[in-house]
Amino acid sequence: MIQRIEELLKVVSNDTPVTNRSYIELDVISDLVAEYEEKYYPVIIPTLAEVIRDEMAERGISQKELAELLGVSPPRISEYLNGKSEPTLKVARLMHQKLDIDPDILLS
């Protein structure tokens, strides 16, 4: 199916009428592939704790350094990492600004 999608992408553009046979075929096949991927390969949204750990590792910073960056205590960072506490709106905003953590993850 992927090969057929690639073939269709060569002939279908933004200007192709929605009644065009290739456009319709591409639309149907794309929907089928999307449904299959959602069922068998769902995107798993990481937890806030996982994202914080990843950001700490990428930046090479400790819990203490993260606490200083966010203006909270190191035990508070530990609570975030253990799921015992969630950041306040102010801290969540700082996590977004300073660590580039997606707001959807921060607010979920």
C-alpha cells in the first residue's frame, strides 16, 4: 500500500479535484493506513516524569540543577519524577519555556 501511495502522490497535488479517481484512491488508501497504524502502532504519549527525565539527560543536568532552573526545591523535582505531585501552572509554564516541554504533556 505504501508503494501505491507514493505513486499516487506523484500525480495528485493540492490542485487535483476531489472527484479525480487518483485523488479518491489516495484518500481511501491513506485512511486505511492511518486506521491500521492507530490500531497496531498507536502513538504513546510519554508521562511528564518521562519527559522531564529525558530533558535532564539531554541537557546533562541533575535534579538539583533543574530545581534551581525552575525555582523549586530538589524534593519537589523528586515528587514530579515520582508522580507524587504535579507542577503548578507557574512551574509548568517555566518547564515549557526553559525545557521546551509540550503544553499537552504538562496539562495532561
